[in-house]
Amino acid sequence: MTSYPNNHKQRTEVLYGAQNVLTKLSKFFLESKIINVCGTDKALLLAFEMQDYKNLLKILKEKNAKIKYLTNITKDNLPLCKKILNHVDEMRHLDGILTNFSVSESEYLATSSLLNMQQPQPINQLICSNVDEIVEQQKSVFESLWNNSASAEQRIKELEDFYNIGRTEIIYNPSITKEILINLIKRSKSEVLLLLPTINAFLREYRIGVLNYLKDAAETRNLNVKILTPTNDEINTIIQKIQSNDLKNFIIYPFEVASQIKINTITIIIVDEKDSLVIEKTDDSKENFEDAIGLSIFSSSKPTVMSYVSIFESLINQINLYEQLKVQGKMQEEFINIASHELRTPIQAIIAYSDLIDNHPDEKGEMIDAIKRNATALQRLAEDILVVTKIESKTLVLHKEKTNLNELIIETIDDYKNNIQQNHNHDIKFKLQYLHANKKSYIVDADYQRILQVISNLLDNAFKFTKDLKENGEIYITIEEKKQETGQQYIIVNIRDNGKGIDSDIMPRLFTKFATKSNKGTGLGLYICKSIIEAHDGKIWAENNKEGKGATFSFSLPFLN
Amino acid sequence: MSSIIKNEKTINHKNKRILIVDDEPDIALAFKIGLEDNGFIVDVFNDAQVALINFRKGKYDLLLLDIKMPKLNGMEFFLKMKEIDDKVKVCFITASETYFYENLIKKIFNLLSTRSLFRKPIKLKELISALNKEFNC
């Protein structure tokens, strides 16, 4: 199909075959100084999806040709258009472009093989012409199209705004609401937030399979699911059943009436922070989903959806705070109970022996010892409660001075052994040994009395747990130096016993207030130790011994060289 | 003070046998001495498990049980003991806040003829007169 050229070099022809077309296109891009392209989104797709055409884009970039690109920018090809913006000098938008052609200063190319293309595949038919009249004619076609087009930047902004504004719709038909609800959940990509207002709402959603579907999606495609719901025994049983796998991305937040959450007439579902569906409930007594609901409001409008997201998050915060308060209240109650038990016990002994002492002159000495012992226990508890109060009100004052830990440990052990013999009427036999009682000085900047209190407390604990072993009870203290990566040197004191070890369920809260498993003691000792050591810029920790029975408590203090 | 106590004892309840289970040796001993001064015959255990092993039907007229104890608390001890001897009188004594145990106590008091729950600290005089009242019931 050759035209009649004005001279022998000018001709119009049709090229067939993908390779021929590609060679021609490369040549065209390499040789042209001005390139005007009018293309559909299928041309765009080729340019970014097929390797050979990607290479053409490269050529364009390296060459200094001036490129104008005219296309129909739509919501669907928006990302591609934004990409091509980086490769061309100027780009504009024209509604409804269906042709694909390029025209340079001296050549015209066009193809129709893109029109019916479904999947990206190479162009295998190309009309080429370097006939002056044709080129000129096509240039002016391009010019007039170009002049009637709109700025690409403007068009892109409009599309993005439109997309963000989204739409809001009222749905009156409950069946359609149900369909939308299920579709929303099925289409969800990353997150579903669901607020259920009543027990019956939970049951209805459960019956239509929403909860099970969400759980499966959380399991199989990692969907994040958060559900807020009131609960009763029946709901709790269902929750236990569907939460059995302990999924971290499928969380049900039960809320109590006491938590003051009063949303009880609407179900809210928010999907991927993009779409929301608010369903009005008109008759909560109905079992059937469609019978119970009235109208619903769907929205993909960003401000609306994000408001629901933030309402949802506030409710979760409120539930968490309420739970924290409850825990704190329980801890406080527990403390009052423990503290009152510990206070009344020595008082009971003191009162009883005071009553008895006059009538038992022979046992007077022993009774006075018992009174002293219990008075001391009372004093220690009062001290502990006072220290905790100071720690909590941040008024604990440390009198730091250069202290030799070595001497301090030796003194503490002596004191401790004396106290034990005094305080326990019966013979106490156990091994308490300091394994590094050498002459070396371990100087730290510390409050002597407070560190002594820490070591005594730790010894007390070790003793409590080895007491049952009688003469087989062993407590060893060791001391070591350690250099941190930062260069700071620390002294570490370890107190190791062979008792029954630390219960695994108390381990995580070992150093918190009121943690006690011994049924004796206030649960304040280790909390006080931790506070004192941390006030010295040190650390305290504990672990069960890897070899053999028992536990080792350790603390570190910065070494003063 | 002690004369009043002695009067009650001589009049009412000489030789009644009492078992004290309390994990605090000082308190258990003081109660034992105080009760013995008033004519009761008293055994003491500081470990509820050991007390249970040694418990025999009909050996005691009254049990005085501490509640908060390691291993086996007073309530648990009571429930196990009841299988051996369901006639013996039982009193509880505790230094804890009683609301902590209220539900348990209510449950247990349904099983008991007595309604005695004493709170530490208690004066020996008061304890003894309370026990005497138990025997008068």
C-alpha cells in the first residue's frame, strides 16, 4: 500500500509484525526532535508493562526531544498518567480520545491495533508516513486537539479531589443494607472496625456469619479486626469460641454498662478507613437482621469515615481506661487487705502477750521476746508503707556517699544472721555465705542505709523461700564487675538461693507493687528494692536458676573508679 | 480481769478440747496459753495440712481456725475436715478484711450451726467469752 510520492524518499506505508513496528518506533523516537503523541490508556499500559516499550521510554528520556502527550485521564488510569508526567515535557487531557498516533517534525505514525487490545501485547501494525502533506495535516490535527484540551495537572487534582470527597448514600431497603454490609466486609483489604450496640445486635451479626467471616479473614488474609460489643454470658461463650486461636489481629473489646458507653441504637462498620456503613436499629427484639433494622447510611467520604474512625478509637481508649481503673481498684483493695492483715497480725500477738505476761512470771522473758519480735515486724511494715508513699509522691531523699559495697555486704550479712537468730525462737539452720569477701574495694555512690535495706530485703526473700529446706537451705552472695558497651562500669551483686524458685505467673510483675505469692508479706519489698536501685541509676532483675533449683536476684550499680 | 474469765471457765466449760490452726506461731501460742489458763485443753498446729493429717473424729469440741494461711487456708481446711467430723463446733478468726472472704464465709456458714467469725486483733478476754458463748449454744 504505497502512496504516490512527490519525490522518491517520501512515502506512506503500513508495517506489519511486532519486531518491524518496534524497530520503526525506536528509530522514530531516536531521530525526532519534536514528538507529539495522542494516545489512549492502552498505549500508556504498553509503555509501562512491556519490557521492549519500557526501553522506548528510556530512549525518550535520554534523548532531548520535546514531547507533548495528549490523553484521556480517568480515575482508572490516574496512577499511569501520573507516572508518564515524569517522562514528557507537557501533558494535557482530552475527554474521549480513542486514537493512537504520533507526529514529529517530519513523520506521522498511527496504529489501530491498540483499539481492541485486552491484555498488553506488542503493536503489530503501524501506519507510517513522511509525506509532507500528510505530516502537516496531522500536525494541525494534533494542534487543534491540543488547543481544545485541559491541563493534566488540573484534571489529576480534580479526579483526586472527587475520589477523596467520595459519596454518601441513604439506603432504605434492609436487604440492600445487608448486601452492602457483607460486600464491604468481603472487599475489605486491611482493616474492619465494627461497633455493635446491643447483645441482640451481636447475635444477629453472628447468625448472618459476619463474625465468623471476619475471624477467618483475620486468620487467612491478615485482616485487622476490632469489634466493640456489650457482653453477657452467652456472648462471652461465643467470643471464647471464636477467639480460641488467640489471634493478635482479631480483637473483641467487651464493654460494660458501667463504662458509660451509650451508643445503643446504631451499628457502625468502617472498612479500610475508606468506607463506613451506619445501620439504624428500629426493633432490637427481632431475631432476623432485616427485620431489626431501619435505614442505613453508606459513606465513602473521607471526613465522615475518618470521624467514625476517631469515634471508634476514642471508645476503645475509654474501654481500656475503664479496664485499667478496675485493675487499679482491685490492686488497691488487695493492698488494703494485705496491709491490714500484716498490721493486725503483730498487733494481735502484742495484745495477747501483754494480757498474759502478769500471770506467767516464769515465761516472762520469752513473752517479752515475742512482743519485741512483733513490734519489730510492725515497725518494718510501717517503714515499708512510708517508703512506698515517699516513692509514689517522689519525695524519697537519698543520702549518697562513697560506699564500699564489699563492706556493706559483709555488715548486712552479719546483721541479718543476728536478726534471724533473735527473731526466730527456734533454731534456724541454713547456709548464708558471701563468696567474694576479699579485700577488693567496690566503691559506689550510694545511700548506705538504702542499699543495706535492698540487700536485707533480698535476703529476706531468699530466706523465706529456702526456710522449708532447713539445714539444706543455701544462700550465696557474689559480686562482679561488668563493663557496658558505653564504657560505663557496673558492679553486680547476685543473691542466689536453692529454694522453690519464682512462680512463672508472678514473674512478669515481680517488681511491681502488691505482687506476692508467699501469703506472707505485703508485696512491697521488691517494689521498694527496684525503686531504690533505679534511684541509684542501677538495675534490678531476677531469674530462676538454669542449673538446679532456686532463683537468683541481681542488681547493678555504677562503679566509681 | 482474769478473775472474770476464770469464773466463766469454772462455771461452764472446764475440759473442753479446742484445736487452734494458725500459721503464726506467736499468736497460736498466746491463744493456747490464754485458753489453757481458762481450763480448756488446747492443741495447736501452725500448718493446716499437718493439722488435717492429724485430725480425728470426736477428738475436739471446737476448732479455732485462722483463714489466711499458706498451702491450705482455713476455709479449705474446714471443708476437708467436715468430711471427717461434721459435729464439731467451728469458729474462724482472721486479720484480713472480712469482705474479702464474705461470699465464701456465707457459703460455709450455711453448712455450719455457728455464725462465729472473730477479727484480729481480739483481746483474750473477749475471745474466751465468745468461745464460752459458743459452748452455751
